[in-house]
Amino acid sequence: MSIVLTIVLIAFCVQGLVKFAVGFLVPYSTRINRIAAYYRRDGRIISIYDSVTLVVIVALIVLLFFTDMQDLSFITGLVVGMLVIQIFFHRFDKPLATERAPESAAPPRKVMSYAIQAQPGLAWREILVMTALFGWALYALIGQLVR
């Protein structure tokens, strides 16, 4: 079980690092066009993605319980993860320029997505912390596989 969990976690860490790189390396127009496509049809793609991700989260937790989980480490990771994401979202407190804002009456998650794409650098501290954690996690997970 722990090998499966390790491989899935490596995939998530790589995805997280790629996501941050895309936010800074891919031009704004390309990123925002992708985001706009995700929100077509009332955000159905995002809703499906969120549902699938929730199932994966539950599967990860089940796999974790079949390993020698350390309660203190798990709870610390949970709290740190929740807090860093909360702070990340709070960084996007600047009004969007009209040309970068979604249509009026857009759902809050769409406005937040557009705000993140417009100025990802506002959350540079949180991105730096998450990148360091993902990098350390990859190092530790790959080291565990190689042992």
C-alpha cells in the first residue's frame, strides 16, 4: 500500500510544481483562455474535476490509514496545508482591471480564478513555501521508493 501511496503523492507533487511554473511561465492570454474554457457550461468541468479530486483525496486517506501513519504528522500537514491555502487566497485582494475581470455576475470561484491568473505574483510568499514543501516532499518520497 505504501508504494502505491508514494507514487500517487509523487504525481501530485509534480502536478503542484508544474501548476506554479505555468502561472509564471505561460503568458496571461493563454492561461486566461484555458480558465475561461473551464468555466463554460456553468463551470461543469471544474465541478467534475472537484468531485474526482475529492474521491482521490478519500482514497489517499484510506491508503494512508493502511500505512504506519503518524497522527501528529498528519494533523500538522493538514493544518499547515489548510492555512497556507487560506493565506494564498487572501493575497488576491486587489480589484481586477475591467479588461481582466470576468463578466458581471460571475460566480465567486470564477472571479478568484481570474484574479489569480491576472496577478499570480501577489501570492509569491505562499507559492515559495508550497514549492519548497513540494520539492522536499519529492525528495523524501523518491528517497523512500529507492530504499
